[in-house]
Amino acid sequence: MPYIAIKGYPKDAETKKKVVEKINQILLENWGCPQEAISISVEEIAPEKWNETVVEREIEPNADRMYIHNGEKKF
């Protein structure tokens, strides 16, 4: 706990490392958990598969749990 799964268009390895490290630091500073409790994965989704793979299967069914949805803060 916590487990963060990042899904996005393909990015270079350096960009992915930078993003994962920033999220890791935020969790350490704000979530109140030790490093050993954090798991972060990155899954690249091709742009042409995005809507079918992510929007329809994950975002739309979970719209009520989104803190930010399509750039709009829900809190």
C-alpha cells in the first residue's frame, strides 16, 4: 500500500523514471508510508488503443472516484 498504476502514451525511459520518482517522493512525504510499502508500475498504451483500453474500461466505469477527470479537479 499504496499501489500506483500509470497508464499513458509511450514515453522514453528517462521521462518515466522522472515521473515515477516524483510520485514516489510525494507518497513518502504526504501519504505517511515507508518506502517498502510503495509500488508503482508504468504501462504504455498506443494512442489508437487508448479509448478502448483505458477510457471505456477504466475511466468511465470509475468516473465517480476520479479526483481529476479530463483535466478538471473534482475536489
